[in-house]
Amino acid sequence: MTPKTLVEIASFPPPMGGWAQRIEIVADEWRTRGHHCVLMNIGASRNLKNSRYLNVRGPLDFLFQVYRAARKGHVLHTHTNAKGVKGNLLALAAQLLSRVRGSRCALTFHAGPRQDYFPKGKHSIKNALLSLTFKTPDLIICNSTAVKTQIVSGYGVSDEKVHCIQAFCAGYMNIELQTLPAHVQQFADCHDPLLVSYVSYCHPDFAVDTMLSAVHRLRDKYPTIGLVIISSPHAAEQYASLLEPLGLESHVLFAGNLPRPQFLSALKMARLCLRTPMGDGVASSVLEALSLGTPVIASDNGTRPAGCVLYRHNDIDDMAAKIDFALSNYSEVTAAIVRPEIVDTDVTEVELLISLAAS
């Protein structure tokens, strides 16, 4: 097969997000097949010089770069969810340009079954935008049968067009753990039990205020309890004002973004991993924690894997109670962890994209 070029259109680090991790793993697998891959960065770091990425300078440059790639017959791979209109507009624009030039295009919909405007709701404009975003590409990848069912039944997309491929794969765990930054390790040494949570960006769905309030309610029983929030630097700016009223200044550390080897080290060191969003589906960080043997306290969104301890979303009392239950019955909760099966889903995705390129 003649070498093909895949153009991954997404946000790339810094900061590191879950999408970028998966895309980089897929890109590596694509390249091992003798093909070429371009990572087109449309994220916050697009103005930073980085030889790994094709950085887009603005809307016109984005359209130009996408049009040029489509004209060359490259396969375009767009990525979006239903938490913001901008991402859908960029994905749709790229998909339409691929149609104009006759190139192939795939979409990965990074979403759980509950997003801001997915499944279809009462907002007709957003419904129409998402419908076009689903109907324009040649194929769609999502991470669960629940999401696929909503796409097929709610937006009139054929069943054969939508493929369920879980993002989590061996590449997430085949990483040598590294020592944590000094300030994170120092915080961990001074706090027991230690909780860790990943907040990829500042969005109400992460319910950081609920998480902090739950920790506050546990302080009397666990005087040295600590919470490390791994996040973009903006999270500290957004939520730091909540700490003083709750008396949590010395109990919470906003660690910023950590490189993957340190992120996994933090998950492994934690007594518990907290996962608060409702719209993220299974969530790779949940599977990573379970793979490392760390119990997970997660909001009950209907898609959590076996072994998680579930609480009612935004219910401070229930979240605090479930954290206390897990800590009080730690041996039993740890023994009940179901380590996820690690499958090379990146290989499945690349083979699907290669088939698209060859069609």
C-alpha cells in the first residue's frame, strides 16, 4: 500500500489532556505501518513553537492548512465532544473541506452519554450543528455502545458508520513511573489519607466545589487528609478562592499538569482516586487508577467500570460518605477492584483508518 498521510486535528500539549494522549498513541501506531502522520494543533498552545506539531495561527490559517491537506488527499481525523460549540464548528469545517476536495475524513466523538447538548435536546441550533458534525464524516469513532446508540437513534446516522473503540489501551500503562516533583511529594508525605483527582479543564461538570466540600466534611475524622488536584494552571486560579472559606488551604494542592510518568505515580501513591464528571463516560484516568490498584470514588453516570465506589453526582453528603466508606473498609474495597482488560485498541483504530484511506 502506498504510504498515506493522516492529519490529526486536535488540541495538543501543553497542557496534556486525555485526547492528546490517545491521539499520540494512535499516531505512533500509524507510523509503525510505514505511513505519515501530521498533528495539527488547534489548541491553546498553538502559538508555541514545537517541531512535533503543525501549529495553526488562527481561523484563516486553519482553513488554509485543512484545505491544503484535503487537496493532497490526506485522511483528516477530527475530534470533538458536545461541551462547546467551537470544537464542533472546527470539526465540521474540516469535514466539509474534505468533502469539497474528495478526501476521506473520520470523526472521534470524545464523550460520555451525558454532555451539555448530547443527546439531542431542545436547542435546535446545537442539535443541527451536532447532526451535521455526525453526518459529514465517512466514519465515527466513539468509546461506548451507549454513545453509539444515541448517535444512531438520535441523529439518523447509520449503524455501520459508527464504531465503538475504547480509548484506553496498553500505551496508557506502558510507561515507567517517575519521582514526583518535590512540592507534590512533600505534600503527600504530610497528608494521610491522600486523595488524587484529575481536572482536565475548568468546567462545571468537574464539580470541584462538591469535591472540596466533601473533603471539608471529612476533616474532623481525618485531620491530615489531603487532596491533590492535577489540572491546568487555570484550575488553581479558578478554584483557589474556595479553599479559605472551607479551611482547606493546607489540605489541597493544585499540582498543575504533570507529565504522564508522574501522573501515574500520583495515582499509584494515592489512597483513593476521585472522578467527578458525569459527561466523560468510562474515563481513562479511572481505568488507569484501577490498573494501578487504586480504588476509585466516582459519580454514578451509568458507565463506570466494575470495582468503582459510586456516589450521587453533586451530592456532597453522599460523596463524603462514600469516601469515608472506602477508607474505613480499605482492604475490602481494594480487594473488590476489577483490573481492566488492556486491549490494543489503538491497533483496531489504525486498521480502521487505514481501511478508510484505502477506500
